[in-house]
Amino acid sequence: MPILLGAHVLIAILCAIHALKTGRQMYWLFILFAFPGLGSVVYVVVEILPGLTESPQARAAGSAARRALDPGRELREARQQLDVARTPANLRRVGDAYLAMDRPGDALPLLQEAATGILSDDEGLLTAKARAEYGCALYDDAIATLEALKDAHPRTSMPQAHLLYARALEGAGRDVDALEQYENVSGYYPGAEARARWAMLLEKLSRGDEAAERWNEILSAARIAPKFARKAQAEWVEMARTRASRVA
């Protein structure tokens, strides 16, 4: 045991040296020495491994871990870059950070400013701007932004933006148009959310039999889906299971 503890402490010291030399946040020193062994594993996964590989999975895992440990880190770093250069890309990065923190009101003016520059027809920027507008209950503005996005990229499949468009139509009280868009996007959306939102709108319009059909379609798809897909869609599948019989 003393040898194992010594090895853990040595690894923690090496990680601490790496953290100091590379300018990592000082909270890492506390984590490394308060939790010998475990702290070093977390540090390696979050701060070292993403830099050793360019795989999307590694980057995603590192980003998720960093957000969990320090939710404000991306916003701080993004704002620092914005202070250096107020470019459309930096404006969008800060806006995206605010959206990730569920602060659409802070994101919107930055994304509006970014959308007047060289990225004015950028798919990601316009989608982020529409998300901020939707989050601020500016449904007509979100609809206009998403229609401009579609005009700028008519041949691009954008299921997330398409679903947001349907939700904005519903938010604006355009239920008939929203139903049509929910039906259209459900045909290719990667997951059950679009069909579930379609079903919920049908329920709201007292069209229970049609809503039950949509819920049962979700349950049928879940029965033949692989385990990882069922897990990813668990929220919507459970909602379908609860509501299918109730609204029939």
C-alpha cells in the first residue's frame, strides 16, 4: 500500500508540473492532491488525452468533462478571445457559450452582430441565432432567420434547424404550419424528439387518436432499435410509453 500511495502521489506531482507549465486552472492542484490517483486519472482524461488525438470522440469527451468541472471555462476563454479581436467567429464563440449555459438573452446581441459580417450566411451561426431568438420567445424572428438559412443552403439537410423551425411556428401560434413541418422533419430526424413534439401538438389540438399513433410509432421503433439508441432516446420513449394509452 505505501508503494501504491507513493506512485499515486508521484503521478499527481507530474500532473501538477504539467498543469503549471501549460497554464491550466489552479483548481487542478487541489483536485490532484485531494484525490490522489482519481484526480490524476481525471486530469489525464480532461487535459492531456484530447491533445494527443484528433478523434471527435476524444475531443467530445474532453469537452464534456471540462464543462462538468468548470462550466464557465469556455465562456471565459471565449470572452478573452473577443477582447483581443471582435471578429464574427469570436462573437459566435461567446454566443455559443452563452447558449450552452442556457442564457439566450446574453447570446442574442452577440450573434446578431456576428450575423452582419462575413459569416452572415453561415449555417452554424444562423442556427445559433435562431436558437437564441427562440429562447427569448422571439418566434417570428427565429422563423425569419431559419427561412434565411434555408434560402442560403437549399440543398443542405439540417434536421436540427428544421425541428427548431417547427417549434418556432408552434410558438408563434401557427399550429397548422407547425404540424406540417413536424410531419416533414419526423421523416428524417435522427431520433424520436421530432415525432414526440408532433404528438404533443396533436394532443394540444385534441386530436388524440392521431397523437396515439405517433406515440406508438416511437414505441415500435424503440423495440427494434439497438440498445445504445434506446438509451439515447430514453426520455422520449418513456414519454411515449406514458402517454400512448392515455390519449388513445
